[in-house]
Amino acid sequence: MRNQHGKYFWQKRRTRVTEQDRAVLQLKQQRDKLKQYQKRITLQLEKERNLAKQLLKDGKKEKALLLLKKKRYQDQLLDKTENQISNLERMCQDIEFAQIEMKVIEGLKVGNDCLKSLHEAMSIEDVERIMDETQDAIEYQREIDEMLAGALTQEDEDAVLAELEAITQGEDLDLPEVPVEPVPEFNKEELQLHPERQRKKQKEGVAI
Amino acid sequence: MSFEWPWQYNFPPFFTLQPNVETRQKQLAAWSSLTLSFCRHHKLYTLDVMEAQVSPVFNNKSIDRKLSTDAILVVFEELRKKGNLEWLDKNKTRCLVMWRRPEEWGKLIYQWVSKNGMVNTVFTHYELANGDDTEGEEFHGLEEWMLIRSLQALQTDGRAEIISMDDGKGVKFF
């Protein structure tokens, strides 16, 4: 039931068997037939050899000789068959290899086409134009940066700080009393571990 | 490697169908597995009911017991229900035994094909079942009908395509 069902669907689909496959199959079938023939002859030869031995034992030398002649002929046939089988097999391999070569060429062709279309999509002029535009854009960006940074140069920053100091000095500040206790020693490790926090503390001190 | 008989084989009541439903079920299950493993061991793909009667499976000479034809038919019917057996004729004299399902055979064949890097190649059926290359593989000597079924199973999965030509058949694996 399932198989019939599957087959039904299969027939609707496109077959993946090529003409070459059919040719190979035909060659292989021919080879199978030869192999079967070979088997038959080999068995026959074995039988006749035994028969010839028997005949010799019985003293029928003439008959044995005749049989051996026949056997010799079949031996030759066997050799020929062997040759034909190898011919067929070589042919099969040639076809199979040619198919592989064709696939390789197809692959190369696809790659080539792809490369070509990619090259078409980016012409030299386009690249030049894009590079120019990019250069322009970089230039433009630099100008903007300068303008933005130029609004507050280092000098300006210094001036701001100086002004701040001037204001703080001018005011009478209500400072807390200086602590009497000795300052606890800094734990060096802590300092190393939390340099940021320490710096922060220092900064805070400055701000006050 | 000789075939190992189950213990029931030397148990005389095993050769008479048991009236008790539960016992009978167990008995039939044992017979089914015995038949299948016997066929597997001897690589039998078709059975003849007449021949089966004299075959050692249903005929244990050492304890002088044999399963009757009717009982054999009951066992075969049991196997048919499980999908391991198919009748070849209406009169139920010959049947196909599938101790391995076509899908499993297909899997074995496909494994061999891909292991040998022969995917995308064409094979004749003779080459697969009787060729020198498959000598020693389990599917070597597989009967034509079974081979075709397993290839059909592979075809359903899209891993093979059967090619029919004027004389003989072939298959291409993907």
C-alpha cells in the first residue's frame, strides 16, 4: 500500500536518471550476463577435467584427449569473456568519469558566471566614484569633529577651571573642622585593588 | 554456527496448540519468533507449507513431535498479522517470509553503497544480490522480490530510483 502510494508520487516527480545512467546500466547488465556465462564455463571446465581424469583411469585415452581439446577451446572462451568483461567495465568507468568531469565543468561555469555578474555589478568607475565619495565623507566628518571639539579646546577648559577656582576663593567657606585623630594608614593592597574608588575619593576631596 | 533451538522446542506440549487463550498467545509468539529466527539463520525467503511440515522447525524428530498443518497455518497467520509474512497464492501453499522488513534491508544496502562511495552510481539487481563486490554482505543472495521491495522502500525515501529496461532492472542511489 505504502509502496504503491510512494510510487504514485514518484512518477509525478522528475526522474533523476540520465541517459548516461541508462547506458551504464546496459553495459553493466551485459557484464552480468558475461559473468554468469563465465561461472557456467568454469563449472563445466571443472567437470570435464574430472571426467578426463576418469577416462584416463579407465584407459580411454582417445576420448580423454578429445575432451581436453574441448576444454582447451572453452579455456580460450573464458579468456575472451574475461577480456570482454574488463572492456565493459572500463567503458562504464569512462562514462562515469566523464559524468564527473562534466559536473566539474558545470561547477566552474557557474562560478565563472557568478564572478562575471559580480564584476558587472561593480565597475571601475563605480569603485572610483564610491572611493571619492567616501573620501569626501571622511573629510566632512573630520570638519564636523573639529567644529565640535573646537567649541571647547583645552585652553577653554583651563579657563573654566580657573574661573571656578576664582569663585571658590572669593567665597568664605564654612569648612568642617580638621580631624584630630591620626590618619589611618592606607592599605596599599586596597589602593591597588580599588584605584578607581581612591581616585574618586580624591576627586571628591578636590571638589569640596 | 549451528542454529540454537529455544527451550520450548524440546517441550512436547509446544507442538500442540494450547486451548487456554493466554497460553496460546504466548505459544504463538514463541512459534513466530522461532520461525523467523530459523529462516534468518538459513536465509530463507520463501516457505512452502508442505515442505515446512517436514522441515526441522515444525518437526522435532528427537522428541517425535510435529506441528500439524492447521497449527502451522495458525502460526503463519499470526506472522502475517505482524507483517512478517505474505501469501503467494490464494490457497495458502506458498508464502514470503520477511524476517527483516524491506526498509531495514534497504537501510543495509544503502549503508553499504554509501560506505563504498558508490552513491550516484547505477547498479544492476544481479550485481547487488549476486555480485562479487557484495560477497559477505548480509544482503548477498537476497531474493529478487525482497531486493525490489527494499529498493522500493529506498525509492519512497528518495534515496534510490529503480530503472526498468527491456531486459532486467537496475537502480541508481542518491
